[in-house]
Amino acid sequence: MTDKKPLSGRIAAVTGGTGGIGKAICERFRREGAVVYALDRATMALDGIEVLKMDVTDPKQVDMAFGQIRERSEKLDILVNAAGIEIEKTIEDTSLEEWNHIFAINVTGTFLASKSALPLMRKSGGGSIINFGSYDGFIADPGLAAYCATKGAVHALTRAMACDYGPEGIRVNAICPGYIDTPMLQSFFQDNGDINTLEKAIRDVHPMRRYGTPDDVAGLVNWLAGDEARYASGQLWVLDGGLTAQVQQMRL
């Protein structure tokens, strides 16, 4: 007799699925037995995971990608809205084009993917949508104005969706990471001087004395996607190594 994997028979879609966090989520879902679709502009090969080309800001591409999922799997149980970008500027330095672009990916992309996923989730009799907020949706790092605004919007959207679709058995939560070791974080290091000094300063400001990994995030996503989290909905799950538990933050 073989043990049934926790997500066996589940169909999962992950936007930004070939990126640092998205890829880790896809791979974790695959190990847990799910059929996984990685939705991304980049179409790199992932072992055991079908990659569908999709730009979250393009309604036609979003509809097409979820149409492909419908044709292949007929339903959807899990959606993770992991696609996102960061702009490191104050509002004075942010152009309207940049403002609209980050909202198109971080907020409108979450809206479009969720809107297309909902009919497929109804065919499953329910499901789990996991959005990506940020601890920057609660407090603000300097020079991240547009990014902070998008994450605050995702937090509010998450709560609204949980209220609207809970009666149909569709749970909606948001994960709010702190510093996670991704290409985005490495880009931040490279743009801000002495990399080694900055990396140490960031580690030291955390009570756990480290920043997170994509696998740390994937673990929480996996729990929220599965049956053990069946009563969890409408919540913003901060995953930051204790960073925001402190009374006062160190200025980095």
C-alpha cells in the first residue's frame, strides 16, 4: 500500500511560476501530488510541471491560459498569485508609467487571474486562492512607495474575496513575506553599495538572524492550499522571521 500524497488529485496554477518563489511553490506542489501549471512570461522548462506562457497584465493571455487549464484538467483547486515586481523609488521619482506598470502586475494581475480561476474552482466545489501581499503592506520601507501601495491593495482585495466567495467553499488568504532570498532581493543588494555589509545588516535586524528562502514561503503556501487549513480564510499571514514583531526597526 502506498501513502496518498496530501495534494493528490488537486489541480494547481501558480502565476509567476518560473520565478524564485513561484518555482519553489510549483515544485513543492508537485512533490505533494498535485498537477501543476506554472503561468509566466518566461517559458523555461520545469521538471514534471507544465509551463503556460501568460502575461498577468494581458486579459486575453490570462483567459487563454486558464482556457488551456480547463481543456486539460476541467477544474482548478488551487491558485497562487505569485507574480510581482518591485520599484525602489519615492513617489516623486516614480513616473506615472512605472506606477501603472507595478499596479498592473501586482494588483490587476491578481484580479485577472482570480477572475478567470473562479469558474474552474466552482467545478471543484471549492478551492484555495493564495495571494501575495508583503510586510510592506503593513509598514513601509523607505523608497518603496508604489510597491507598498500595491501590497496594501492586495491585502484589502484578499479580505473582500474571502467574504464574497467563502459561501462557495473558496478560501482566500494572502502571504506577506519579509526579506526572501530571491533575484529581487539580490538586485536590491547590488543596487545599494557594499553587498556583504548590507546582507549582514539585514540578517542581523531579524530576530532569527537570517532572511527567508523560497522554500520557507512554499511551506506556508502548501499548508494554506491543503485540507489542514480548511478553516483559514481572509487572513494576512506574515512570514518575516520575526522582523515586524520588534518594537523598533533598525534603519538599513
